[in-house]
Amino acid sequence: MKVYDEKNVLEAAADRIEQAFYEFNNIYLCVSGGKDSSVMLQLAARVARKMNKHFGVLFIDLEAQYKETINHIEELRKETDDVADWYWVAMPISLRNAVSVIQPKWICWDKADQNKWVRNIPKNAITEENYPEDWVWFKKGMEFEEFTVYFAEWISKKSEGIIGCGIGIRSDESMNRFRTIVNNRKIRYKNYAWTTKVKNGTKELSVYNFYPIYDFSTEDIWGTIAKLDLKYNYVYEWMYKNGVSIHEQRLCQPYGDDQRNGLDQFRMIEPETWEKVLNRVHGANFGNIYCRTSLLGNMKSEKPRHLTWEQYTVFLLESLGLYCPELRDHYVKKIRKFLRWFEKHEGLSIKDIPEEADKKLESAKKAASWRRIARAIEKNDFWMKRLSFSQTKSDVQRIIELKKKYTNLLSEDVEDKQLKNIAAMINKGVD
């Protein structure tokens, strides 16, 4: 485990959770059934018992999940029953489906498709039939991210004082998650580096996210599980036995842009669940068969032999600029942020960026190289996910503005399904 002056990351995490109980009037944790949030929850339960505290837990049940994930959540619920009040949500929420052109979004727990549900709604879950009367903000088909923000606002109105929301993400998972936590533009609670203020649009809420395990590595997570004999999702065990390294294992809803690459594991790990998923989520079997092929964008790039990867990057940017300078500038802005991060944290100036890095490190988004940058541009990765960025509201607005100016810039036959949706909206005259 990483060790600070006198503490390791496990001790530091326990201290942060203890501090959160002291500072915030009320606390709830967001859990998914993955290893990170599970460790956070079990650490929080230990601290709560020691301090005689109570907290809430939000679990959004995505329906078409691993059976083992639900089993794990059930055991966590029993394990923490003495200190936690659970909000187990099984409601019709819109989820990303990156393996289908026909169904780029699907709605879990949609009563219109009840005959296709992968599972029955768990007992004592919050459903479309019994959700609180003051959830006037809930709309069928609302986005997952939208739901969590409105839930935070609801909690803040329900409770007095300042609310703390525990999030089990780690900064070493991706640069985007690192930026989520360390971004200097974020508002902190009393300058605690591991907190950020929550907003609903432009409205600031009396809620702060806190990240008690933000400095954990993957090895730290599993080391904590072993050291404290914590419970964990057994799907990880099956993934490891199927040859998936501990750094590549992903459990959150498996049909998203990043998670779809592991769809073939779903079929092998839980074949009975998989059979039901095939009938529930359009394109699931297509994703299973082609998740690691060029049909889903996983192909090797080729460049002119006489150009270096850096020169090829400049060539691609210049070519874009001839047609759409604004799009070129969009990519340049993302690339500059990417390079600044590595300069600040890895001591790599622009002149030090290698042509190529270890392919495994590039694939894991842990190494900078001109090849990695060129491939992102080459594949028209507008969100720059290959450089560890994610879609932002400003990015969506930018592509809409670009579409208005350059009518042929974005069509509905693009590979990226989020861009496809935006194109469809624009073509229908929806801003």
C-alpha cells in the first residue's frame, strides 16, 4: 500500500470518513456493487459503529446486471443493516447502450417491457409504484446522472445542514476521474482536497461529494479486502479466472462505451443471465461477438511511413483545420489539457512525449504518446475518451453549434452513438 508520512492509504481513508461524519450533518454513500464502492461502504460501516453514527446508501438497480452483483448488494445490505438506511432504487431510468444503432438508449424496469425483464423487482425496492410523494422531479426515462443529482437535492431538502455524499472513485482509474477530484475550479468543503460541491445545473446545493478512497490503487483495493477480510463481488473472481487482469475488470452497466469491450465475459460468467439479457438489450449479442473487433472501433491505425506519429498528429489537425477550424481547435484544446496533465504529474514536457509507449500502458490510458493522440483524432473521437476525457455539457453544446454552421459535419451514421443521438436531435430541429 502507498504510505504517506505516517499513514498508509487505508488509514488515511478511515480518517477521511471519520472527518466526514464530524463535518457533515448527514451522510449517504453511492454504491454500485463494484469493488471500489463496496470497500468504501464497508470502511464507512466500521467507522460508523465506532462513532455511533448512521448513514444512508443509494443503490440504483440497473436490472440487466450480473446476478452475483445483486447477491453481493444483498449481503452488503445485511452486513450494514445496523448502521445504514438503504435506498434501493428500481425505477425506469434511461441507460446508455453503445452496442446498438437501433436502441442507443434503453430504459431499465420499463413496465412496457415487463415481460422481458431480466429479474423481478427486489422486495422493499423503491419503484415507479411506491416512490416518495415529494419526488416530483422524477420523470420516466430520465438519465442516470440526472437522477443522482436530483436525489442529492432531495436529500438536502429533507435533511438540515450540509450533506456529504460518499463516492467510491479512484484518481488512478483515468485522467478524467483524476480531474473530477483535483480540478482547482471545483468548490471544496473547508478546502478539503477530497471534496467537491454538487450542483444541479447552475444551482449550488448544500451537498458535497467526498472521495475517501481517491488515492487507492487497484492493488490497494484488493489489499484492503484481504487485510480486513471484506466482502467482494464474486464476479471479479470469475473474470480473473477467465484471464481478465485486475486492472481491466469493469462491472458497471456492461453496455456503455467503455464497458462494452467486456461483453464477451458476461456470456461466459453468467450464461443464464446472459440468455435473458439477449432478449432485453438490443445489440447485446452483437457486442458480445464483435466487442474486440474493428466493427466497434477496435482497429489498429496506420500512418504514412515517412511521418512520425507527432508529424501525423499535426497533419491530421491541419487537415481538419482546412474544413472546420473550430473542430481542429476543439481537439487542440483537449490535447493541450492532456499534455499539461502529464507535464504536471509525470514531468513530461511536449518535447519529452514519446512517439510510442508500451501498448498495454497506452491501452490502459496510463501512458502518453503521440501515437495515442493521433489515434484519437484519426477515429474522430470527439469526446477524446482515448485521452481519458468524458462527454461534457460544453462538448455537447459545441457539437450542436458546429452542426448548425457545418451542415455536413455530423450525420446520423457516425460510429459514436451519443453523437448519433445529437445528430438526430439537430436534424429534427431540437436544440
